Amino acid sequence: MPRMHRRSLLRVAAATTAAALIAAPTLAAPASADDEREEWVAAQLDGMTLEEKVGQLFVVQVYGADAHTVTDAQRASNQAAYGVDTPADVVQKYHLGGVIYFAWSGNVTNPRQVAQLSNGLQRTATEDGGPPLIISTDQETGIVARMPAPATQFPGAQALAAGQSTNAAREAAKITARELRAVGINQNFAPVADVNVNAENPVIGVRSFSSDPAMASAYVAAQVAGYQNGQGVAAAAKHFPGHGDTSTDSHYGVPEIDHTRAEWEAIDAPPFQAAVDAGIDVIMTAHIVVDSLDPTGVPATLSEPIITGLLRGELGYDGVVVTDALNMEGVRQGFGPDRVPVLALQAGVDQLLVPKDGDMDVMYQAVLAAVRDGEISEDRLDESVERILELKWKRGITGDEQVDVDRVDRTVGVRAHQAAAQRITDPTVTALRNTGADGAAILPVAPASSVNVVTTNTAAGNDLAAALTAQGATATTQAVGTRPSDAAIAAAVQAAPAHDLTVVVTSNAWDTLTTDPQGRQRRLVAELAATGHPVVAVAVRNAYDVAYLPESAGFLAAYSSTTVSMRSVAKVLTGAISPAGRLPVVVPAADGSVLYPIGHGLTW
């Protein structure tokens, strides 16, 4: 059945209403909001072709900063992935239900540009009466943030938990959502609900609020409320059934979680239950194998016992379920692109996220064929499409999908939001060590001190040096990379006597597999500490670094490399504020024993 244009639908509805009023002796009661939602969803669903219904399931990346005008390179990328030229062409070709923005796809350069892109894509989606798009991104804040400055930057989940305020976490989510909606983004793939109980987790780490399920649950619920309540943005808790205890990155392999069913119930399930109880709109699956939950060995994304049995059945969740990205190896190993979307839908998933470039045609046609052949019933397809349409109505984008580009600068990155970010971040810096080789306290240093910032993260090091200068210090920067060379280490050691303090910005110095397999960050700090001159390490990723660094070096956990975090660190270094953060995770010693428990943190 061809889709009826929205204006035609309105004319029919108006005529029907007029006829009813003429025939009725009294006026009928006004339709409730629920009635209006049900009528809109039913009208959209009834007017869709099978091809249009299947298109609603997909959320894809598109290449370009504008819906219709792209660079030659972006055109080539769209052609390679989808066989068309522009983002608008991709939306039209597949009748898409959603798109997702990434910096590497050229979608995000500045807030006004993002708003214009959103408006152009929404016009394309709705020009023939179709439903508007769900426009998504990953703005977890902290180390995963697609919207750059001037969008307000927060330090991320683990830092927020270190700050010990669920109200602050809720406020951070509320501000983030307000800025996303101002540029036309109506779905945020956050918060992370994984409980990071594995210190060697290569993919979650500081993206998790805590290694304690109760603490993680409280912060997940707070952020769900912040993102969703009155902001017009759907939150998405991830990654179900829990990605917190793995040493394999599902982008590159298939993680296997060995939790028993009882351990899953005690550790992994509580934050997702908290999200469900808080009214979460969306839950994202994980490409992980959990034998205790499904002994067939298929990834959770493709597992009916996990998605339909556990999530929908036992946790009582009836909202939208979205896959993690389908271009990840965790779901591709052992399954072809023609089977992955079909198996995901059979498992109970609704949205199919980010097919690998070149796979979209195969996946789209595979779902069409599965419905036509009866492998997936049209009723099952309608169930997912209806959930997606309900979400679009619920988040207020039906009939109001355009944003006011001229108002973007009055919302995104405004002074009040930036001030809130600094106020929220200042209490998150966590001091774990502060005694030098001579037994004396290292921090704080005098504001006018000379400080050499030796950094594995160039941007964070430059931001920290600038913040120290703003505090009155004389700061220099030496960028050494995450695997410092012998020459870089020697140069830092040689420079140490000329400065009152050397600050080493570390980034996963604990990692013996990928970031620092030869222990070069650890060697850098150790050789600096051996000089006898004051040294403080500042971890801009995981606090686990402290277990591998000498006790004679001070240690601060920032959990984040954002500019706002570096300003807070500079304040702590120079005594403008006292460190107030408390560890939200257990930090194990190198031998696996507890080095620092949850709640540990020094102050002065």
C-alpha cells in the first residue's frame, strides 16, 4: 500500500472529525495524548510498504557535513558504503529510521553545522509524509564524546562517581541533552551501565561509573533522568547484559564473560534494572558471549534467551533494543552480514546500528527476504517498527523535527553550562599518593612554581600547562606519547632539576597489551622519581596506573583528559582547591590484592 502524504492524512482526519460532529448530538471529549500517539503510530505503520518498515530498523552512519553537499572524499565514501552520493540520498534509498553522527564521518564540525545537517536530513525523511529520523550520537562525555567544544564537556562517568554526587551526574546529563537537542540530536547512546570489575578491561574502564553495582545503579538512574526528563532526548543504557568483566575489546574480538548466573544477577544486572525502573527509552546490546545466560555460545546481540528471555522477560523491559555497532568483530566472527540482522531481530532487537561499510545492501535485503519468506513474521517486524515510532512520538520529534539554527549559539556551550561543568568537575580529582622519597608531602606547590608537564596526551598536557599558567605557575610542556622513547625519557630526567615539580600525564600505564606493552610510561615515572626531585603522575584514563608506579611519586586520578578536568587538576596542584574525589572502583595491586578500596582518597 503506498504511503499517504501527511497532509492527506490530516485532511482525511479533519473530514472524518467534521462528519462525526455533524452526526453527533453533543461534542465528543477531546482525544487524549495516548489516543493521539496511537493514531499517529497506527497511521504511519499502516501507510508503510514493507521496504519502508525494514528501513525504520536501521541506524547508519553517513558521510558529510551537509545533507546534500559533500566533498569528493565524502561522496566516494557514501558511494562505497551505499552506492549513492550524499547523506540525503542514503536516507531516501533505505527509508531510514535513524542516522548516527561521528566526527570521522565528517558530521560534526561546529554546532550550527550539525543543526543544519539535522534539519536537512529530517526534511528528506519527512518530505513524503514519512516519520522523522532518530538522530543519534555517542556523547557519554569524558573519553567518548562526539560533540567537541564549544559543546560543554564533562569528565565522564567514573569522574562523576568520584565526585560523589548523583545530583551533579543528573545535571551533567541534563545539560548534555539540552545541547544535543538544540542541534537536532534526539538519541544519546549513554549512560554506560557496565560494572567495571576487571581492571584489565580494555574497552570500558573509566566509561563505567563504578566497580560497585549499587553505586553504578544510582548513577545510571540519575543520568537516565537527566537525559530524558523534559529534554527530548532518548537515553540508551549499554551494553547489556554487561561488558564490565572482560579483557577483550569487542571491536576486535569476541569477549567471553565467565560470570555464573548468580554473579550476573549480583554484579551486572542491577544497573540495567535501575535503568528500566527509571524509564529508560533504549537499551543497547553487547557483542559478548555469556555461557551461563545462553550456553549456545552466540553473542548476546543475537541471543533470544538473553534479549527476549532476560531483558524483556525477567527485567520487564518493553522499550527499544538497539544493537551495538554491527561493524564490530564481536558480532561478525562466525556470522555473515546476511545472517546478523535476521538473527538479531529474532533475538528481540529493534534497531540495527551501523552496518559495516559495504554491508548495508546485504543486510537490508536479508531482512526483506526473511520477512517475505516467513523466517521473520510481518507481525514481528511491525512490533519493532511500532516501538521505534512510539519512541519518536515520545521524544517529541513528530511534527517538530526542525531546530532553530539561529538559537543554537544561545544553548550550546553557553557560559552557565561551562560554569556548571567546572563546578561539577572540581570535586572529582582524586589524590591517592602525596609523599616523596624524603617522606614529605609533594602537593600543593606554590602557585608561582616552575612545572614541567611531561605528557602522553598532547592535548591534555597543553591544557594542563595553560591551566597552571592561569594559576600563576611557569609551565612548560614535553609531549612524549604513550610509548616514550629512550631519548624522551632521558630529556625529561635531565630537565627535572630545573623545575619545582614534574607532572607526568599518564594514559593507561598499567596496560601491558596495547597502550604501554613495554612499560615505557612506568619507566618514565620511575626514572623521574629516582632523581629525588618532586614528581606527580596524573592519570587521564584509569586510576589503575597507580599500582605500577613508584610510591615516591605523587598520584592524582583525573579519569579524563578534557580541558575542564585539566583545569581542576591545576587547581589541586597549586592548592587553589583541595582534592575531594573518592575512588569509585577498587584498585588492585599488581599481584591482584586490593591496593586501594572504593572510597579511598587523600585531601589536604
